[in-house]
Amino acid sequence: MVVIRTIFRLIVFVVAIGAIVVILGAGYWAFTNQSAEAAASISVGGQEAVVRSPQNLEEFILGMYLQYRANEVNTPISDDPSPVPFTVDIGETAASIAAKLEAQQFVTDGELFRRFLTYNGLDASLEAGDYVLRRNMTMREIAEALQKASFEEVTVTIPEGWRAEQIAEKLTAEGIMDGDAFLAFVRQGTGVDHPLLADRPANASYEGYLFPDTYRLPVNATPEDLVSRMLDNMATKIPANAVALAAGQGYSFYDILTVASIVEREAVVPAERPLIASVYLNRLAQGMYLQADPTVQYAMGYQTDTGQWWKTPVTLEEYSEVNSPFNTYLNPGLPPGPISNPGASSINATLQPEPTNYLFFMGCGGEGAHLFAEDYTVHQQNVAACQ
């Protein structure tokens, strides 16, 4: 009896194996002889794709599974044609990208999309970068789009000597990003790590570090993206030993940046920047008040009557009326921080100022040039001559 049962089980097992072989063989034949249209439905590249035969059982089963769900692969999640930014981060896996696509409602099934990538050999070759996708794209179209990070860009030019509020307004006006969000990020002063920020006081904003230049940004750039690029750019435009040069004068880089921000607002003639920097540094060395007009203008803020951020001219009465730690007519030493965002010329001029004994300067003439003096008597003579 036991022998008969064993023989029976063996026969059943052999028949089952035979049936599986027949089914798999039939499936393999059907899969490898599928129509071009059916093959293209689960292949990146469409009808022109070179559809390879499965190299092993795993590929065969995966292909059969995708063929079974080909309708989902080729049906978009929505008919919405609006462009939507999508970012693939450096080092991100196919599984993570697929899950993010599902979470952001680009595909109905992230795991199905991941398997589609694997079948087409794309799971290890997706490029990090910024993309613009649409929710009326099929999984095949999204997979094709993610093969190359060709993203849309915008360009913005930040002038030298602007304050953060002006930059924020420009970003909004030109559709680069939300200026209010940018300004909030700058004022908060956290979220970016960079060597040039090493000696920045706790709770200080990013004012002064928003390096003026022309920037190319992805359409979905964040405030963090822009501030990081500004700092990286600044580092390439100033001496590599900038921190050491500042220390050689007895200052932190943050102090030098603060002086440079004043120099930027004062200088009109480029050649005068090292001279103006020397005046302010000499006054600091002698314990004198800086008495810098731009610091008062910064403290006064937005002028509703003119629609400007920098009031000019500032009257003598206002020098003593503006109650702010930034008013260097009322407060000795440096203001609490930069009052503008200086360019490379002003920063470098302050790091390496002209060696002079000048303590005063006076704007004279219509070209923005100044007269410099070592003592107050000569300065008064310059004032009288210019008037």
C-alpha cells in the first residue's frame, strides 16, 4: 500500500512538473513571439525599441508580469497637462524615485514603475537633476523623460550693493521664486553650511553673503539653493586666504564683510574702493565713529514716499534722529552686521585696503569721485571747496 501511494505521488509530481514546463514553454514562446505593438507597450523607446528575449527565468517572469499590467503602464494617472517640477537627488535609488513619483501623484503604483525600470535596464542609470513632468504622462513617457536631466532654467542678475529686501522683490517680480519665502530664509540665517559662515555670529542673517552676480537656476529653485550658490560663487571670487587676511587686520571675515558692505554703497569710482576701505578701517583703529551715511539709510528702511529702499540725501537732522544700532553716527564701532551685499571688488578692497592715513572723505563732483584727508582741518577745506 505504501509503495502504491509513493508511486502515485511520484506520477502526480512528474505530471505537475510536466504541466509547469508546458505552461512555461508556452508562455515563453508566446512572450518571445509577441507582436511588435505588445512588445513596445512595456519597452522604453516605443515601436522602434529593440526588444530582447529574456535572458533568464526572472526576466521572463518580469516580462510576463508587465505584459499583464501593460494597460496600467500605458495609462496616465490624470489628463492634467500642467508642468510640474520633479527632482532626482544624487544617490537616490530607483525604488526611492518610484515611491516619490507615487507620493507626488505622477504614477498609480510606484512598485510597478520600479519593475518597469528594471525590465528596461534603467534602474541603475537614472540621472540626478531637475525635471519637468506632467501628470498626463504614462509610465513609459516618465521613464523616457528621466533618462536625461534636461531641465528648464531661469536666469536672474543680482546687482552689487542691494539689500536682501531688494533681492527678494526682484525674485518675485521675475518669477524666480517666492520673494517672501526667500527673505524669511535669509533673515532666519539657518539651513546652509559653508566655510565662509564659520565666524558669523549666532542668529545673524545671510545679509552680506548674497553675492551679486548672474545666476542660472532650475525653475523650482529654493531659497537654500540660491544662497548656497551665492556662497560658493563668493568663495571663487575672493582670495582663498580671505579669513587669514581678515585676521591679519585683527578682524573676523564677518567684520570685513560688514565694512565692505558700506564701501559698496559709498564707492562710485572703482579705483577708490581701497581708499574708502582704508578710511573706515583707520577710523575703527582709532576708536572713531564711522559716521557712514549708508548705515543710516539702511536703518531708515523703505521710503514709502519715493518707493525706494535707500533714502538720499540724508539730512544732518536725520543722522541724530534715527534710533538704530545701525546708525554709526550715534553708535561707535561697526554696525551689527552688513548693510548690503557687496561684490568682489569691495570685499577684496577691504581685505587688502590701500595703506593710507586717511580719516575723512568728501564726495566732490558729478562723477562720484571723492576728496580724501588725513585730518579734520583739511577735510573742512575739502568740504568748502566742493560746496
